[in-house]
Amino acid sequence: MTPQEIEAFFERLAALDPHPTTELEYATPFQLLAAVVLSAQATDKSVNEATRTLFAVAPDARAMVALGEEGIARHIRRIGLYRSKAKHLHELSRRLLETTGGEIPDDRAFLESLPGVGRKTANVVLNTLFGHPVIAVDTHIFRVANRTGLAPGKTVRAVEEALTARVPPRFRRHAHHWLILLGRYTCTARAPRCDVCPVQDLCHWPHKARHRQEDADVHPQP
């Protein structure tokens, strides 16, 4: 995409949803971090179903430690990799208690040192809780960035760096959520809904362009 196309791309997404946010349910910073850790390779819907009961009995780091690894596991069985996630969440909570009293710091290095927290999870927390203009590249964003021509890259980190360089600063704060929602509900992996996409005319996806040309051939302009 050209800089002009990228500007128009985000202007439209911003007009449709000026204040996007995560679809994960949480009431505190600790609960957001826990939910994001649980969301790896899982849908937000399945995580929300699990955390509604989990957070009812363990709303903070101290209660999560007291609940124990097995107790956590019982609440998150419906989520993939629940055993390892229960272990991570229990250890993460213990470390938070020991180092910050259970608080979530605005510190990337510290966040990435916690069990189950990688760069993507840290980016979600830094963006959603602290307003950092960072972009957490998940499968949806990776697909949208490559498919549309917005910020092509062969790796997650390459796409993140390309987006950081190409997204205009005034849109960078919310770009993460706009792109996730676009990928989740419109620019889907299978059968993307190009007919209702608000940025379809800016998209550089070769498959879409080919079908647009075929349609023009069948229905030429007068």
C-alpha cells in the first residue's frame, strides 16, 4: 500500500470504531494479564467463558496463588494447553506477589520475564493498560498485514516492525485492535468477506484483484 492508501485505510477504520478495545473480559490489570496469557492459541470467547468462573474465586494474584495450579486447571479445562497455562498463571501470580505486591508494572522487560508472557502478550498489556502505541501481531493481524499489502512480512516480528514504521502515528494507539477486529470478523482466513469490507478498494490482495477484474470483464462499464 502507498502512504496515501494506508492513511485512508485507518481513517475508515477509525470512523467506524473510534475507541476499539479488547474483547477479553477483565476488571483489573491483573485480570487482563491473566486473560491474555490464557488466550494464546485460544479464542477470546473460550477464555471469557473460563475466566468468568476463575476470576470469581481468584480475582487477584494472591487468590490465584492460593487457588493453586490444580484449582486453576479445573476452571480452564475448556482452553487448549490448559495444563501448561495453569502452571504459568500460578507461577506468574507468585512472582508478581513477591516483586510488585501483585501490581502490573509498565515495564516491558519485567512483563516478558514472567512465565507465559512473550512479546505479543506484553504488547497487548502495554497497549491496553498503559496506552503505548505498540502492535501485538497475532494470526489475524499477520494475515491482514500480508493479505492487504499493508505491511508484508515473513515473520511476526517483521510484520510488527513494518506496521510500526508504516502506520501513521495518530493511528498507532488503536491500530492493534482495529486490525484484530478486521481480521476476526471480515478479513477471515477462509472465505474473507470482501463484499462488506470497509477498505476493500484499498486492498492489494491478488485474489481479490483478480476477481474484481473478472467481474469487470463480465459486467463492463458502459
